Amino acid sequence: MKNRILHLSVPVFLLFLTLSCSNDDSKEPAGIETRVFGRVYDNWNDLPVANQKLKISEWNSVPQWSPGPNDDFIQYLDSTYTDANGYYDMTFRTTGRGDLYFIEYEFSDSIMNYNQDYVEIENLGTDTEVDYNFLHLYPVTLKITLDAAVDYLSIRIAPEFTFFSTPDWLTETNVEYRKTIFTNKNTDQDIKFFRTKPDGSYQSATFILPATNTTLLTEFEVYITNDDFTDL
């Protein structure tokens, strides 16, 4: 069997070499000090987001030869928590290992973020303000029962703000499932259920959870029959 050798044309090789060298040269010098500050606030409910963790991450940009992520994570450099009024303030220093720096937040089931997850710190060495607009979410216990005649199990539940993994799908009839979800207390929320028919096509059923208008735990009953499903 003959060995296969990949031959790169000179222009392609030079391009690859240029990108590789450029990537090495682009690393930021060590010791650049940058202050990042701002506020995490819920404008809808007029509430600060207290005790929210924020952290600074360091990355290397990588030449992108194909679709997909083109940055390599190195490490977290610093982190802090918002105070009782939602304010935060921290200072980080570059290490000489990376060329991209982001501020990001720690995920929580009880809030939703309207900003992007990662915000790039573009002007190293200068004070940078990054404000987040979050939405407080509040718990609702769904009491779900499948009618005895419901077909095509299992059924996937898909609320707007809460994700359930495969083991949490509904697999039995005449059993009350209790699922805790989180919702915007100020508006109605669609709760969707999906199932797959034997021919591979999909159906969905939608129930509207009314605005709860409370921060307290509430309950909402859902009784599902075959007639609730429509073809997608």
C-alpha cells in the first residue's frame, strides 16, 4: 500500500504560515491592567440582580479554516459578584498568553439574559463599562397528566425558559407529573409538548400559562389528550 502525501501549493502553504505567525504575534503583552465595571439590572421588574457572578476569560484566536468555533479557551483570570444594587467592579491583567478577553456571566435558572453571553473587552488598558439587562424568573409547578388514550409516547415538554433532558420526558398515561419551570410573571407563556408519530412526522400541543403576577410558587394543571396535538 502506498503512503499518501498531501502536497500544499506554495500560495496555500505561505498563507498557512502567515496565519500561524500572525496568531503567535497577536498575543497581548503581559501586565496590561483593565478595569471592567457596570450593572446587572432587571428593567422589566425594576429590580437589581444581586449576587450574580461575572468572570473574565482569556482566549486565543485561531485561524478559521472551516465553519465552527475558532477561539481556544485558556483560563479564567478574575471573577466577582454583583452587590445588593446590582453593581460590580473588577480589574484584570493580561498574562501574555492570549489575545481575546471576554466578560461572561454564570448561568442560573432564575434569571434570563437579554445580552449576549460573552462580551468582548476590546480596549485593553482602559476602563470598560458593560451593563446587562436580565429578567427575573419565578417558579411554577406544572401538574401534568396524560389521558389514558394518548398515543405516541414519549412526549417532550418544552417551556419557554426551562430545558428538560431526555429522562424527564413524559412516558406514562394516567400519572400526574410534577415539573417545576420558571416563568416571566408579567406575561403569558406558551408551554409546548412534542411527540413523534410512527411515520417519523412530528406533532405538537400548546398550552398557555397565564401571567402569574407573583413572585411566589404557583401551580398550573395540564391535562393532555390526543385532540390537543396538531401536525407540524
